[in-house]
Amino acid sequence: INAMVDKLAERMRANPDDPKGWLMLARSYKVLGRYAEAASAYGKAGTAVDGDPELLASYAETIAMAEGK
């Protein structure tokens, strides 16, 4: 699983203008407990998060978890 997530992260570095890819990476990191990386990926998803209340809530939760709350 970690190898697949790392491969996705590499793909996103090569193609940073893919909001759906960033969301997939953010969710993957969150499931793995890598909250700081998940929050960063959510931030790179841009307007895909801004217009979706469920994604905004998940992003906020991830930020809180990254800060140990």
C-alpha cells in the first residue's frame, strides 16, 4: 500500500495540476495516518475542495489531526 501511495505522490509531483489526483493522495495519506502530508495534498487540490462541504470538513479534520488534536 505504501509503495502505491508513494507512486501516486511521484505522479502528482510530475502532474501537479490534477485536483482529483491530489484528493486521492490526500485521502490515502489520511488513511495511513500521515496527516501532515494529507493536509498538504488537500491544500494542493485547490477549488475541488473549496466547493465541497464534505471535502472542506475532511480537510479541516486532517489539519486538526496533523496538529495532534
